[in-house]
Amino acid sequence: MSACEKEVIKIGKQLEKVIKSDVSSTEAMDLLIQLKELPISLEILQRTRIGMSVNSLRKQSAEEEVISQAKSLIKGWKKLLPAQTPNKSSSSQKEKKDSGDDSREPSPPLPNGSGDGKSGEKGKSFPAKTNDVVREKCQEMIAGALKVPIEGCDDPSLLDNVDEIAAEIEDCVYTEFVNTDMKYKHRIRSRVSNLKDASNPELRRRVLTREITPEKIAKMTSDEMASKELKEIRKDITKEAIKEHQMAVTSGTKTDLLKCGKCLKRNCSYNQVQTRSADEPMTTFVYCHDCGHRWKFC
């Protein structure tokens, strides 16, 4: 028995306790997040039947966050199921029915113990038609952002599954909010804006190659999606802002020789700090007591 399977069994027992004793949603969420981080295979799902426990929690819980996380887990596990051969299956069932034999051969258990869900067969769109104009428009917007050319990359195969990836990203966002309100739309706009950024082709490439999964890109912050150059700029701005705000106004030297460029008054104080090498002149930080404007000069 692998370490992963032992951990799944342990979490499964804890989930059963949560279901029976109606423990707080915080503990349930922690367990679901632990499951999401484990590399669970189809064999482990079938041996531990953890999908049944997660589905029971989904049905019993009244917390939207828990339900959404459980659905996300189940959806991911369903992709591990092998493609079905319906013709052979239906033919076999028909023969049993005609012979009067009601016994059914057990099939591999679905992770959530139910028959609904989206097919993972190659070539099928994911997810199925939503019949929701807003959701389908959002899928198109994400797909359009992913199709922005990547400089220095002429591999057309990257765009083979672009519509499928776009639909998966939208589905992950929708699963989190369970509606198309402003929070959902803001999250979609944020993904689209960052994915189509011409200065950040690396993000598109990593999403198209699934190095960044749809589940991950659906939850990433703007800072996490930003290009390396933008991250460096933001880092420098933050350092500069911290340095300026650490300058205590009370310890500055008051003067009327300096005029504020914003309010044009001369009620200022200044500090001088050696921010560069010793042979360079000191940097003067000025603060206007009337309007709060700050500036610096060398």
C-alpha cells in the first residue's frame, strides 16, 4: 500500500466523522484541500472509494464553499475514468434482460457515486453546452486571449485544444462562484486581461501546455500572473514606497526654502539619506505639511 493510499484512507475516515457529527465547514474544507493536493490515481479511487465519501459530504453540507470544493474534486477525478464503450455495454444489458437475469456486473465506481458529469473522451468539448449566454461569451473571451500570438513560438499544435482549455478555465471559475455575478465577471476579466497581455507570452504558453492547470489559473492573483518584468517593477516600487514612508515626518528639518510642486506652499520638512554608494551625493526626501505631497531629489 502506497503512502498516498494510506493518507487517502486516513482522510476518508476523518470525512466520515465530519459527515456523521456535522463538524464545522472549516475542518471539512481542510480535508478536501488535502485531498486535492494528493496525486490520487484511478486505482486508489477504486480501492479506497473516497469519491463516495466526498459525494456524501457534498450532498449533506449546506456550505457553498464546501460544496464547490467537493464538486471540483469530483470533476477532476472523473477525468481519470477510462472511455466507455456504450454499444457493447447496452448489448450486454439487453442480453441479460432477455434471459431474465437481473444480476448486474459491477462497473468501476465513479468517484462521486453518480452517473452525471462531463466526458473526458478526446475530441469532446469540455464542458458540455451550458445554455448560458454569459458563460459561453466568457469562454469565447478566454479562448480569444489564449490565441494571441506568442512571440518566438510558431508551433501551431499549441492551439489544438485552446477552446477546451478555455472552457475548463471558465468552468473552474463558475464552480467557485456558482453564478455569473460581478465577482465571477471580475475574475474572468482578470484572466482575459493577463492572458492576452502581449508582454507576458510566457503565461499563455504555460496555460496552453497545461504547465499551469485550468484549476490553478482560475484562482491565481494578478501578482502571480504578472510577467517577470512587471513583478520586478512592482517589487522596486514597493521598496521605494516603504523607504519613503519610513522617513519620519517629525524628525525632518523644517524649511521655507523648498516649494511644494503640488500646492505651491513652502511649509515643508526634509531628510537626507545616503541611499547610494558613499561617493555619491545624499538623497533628499521632502514632505509638504499642507497637502501631504512627498518627493525627492539628489
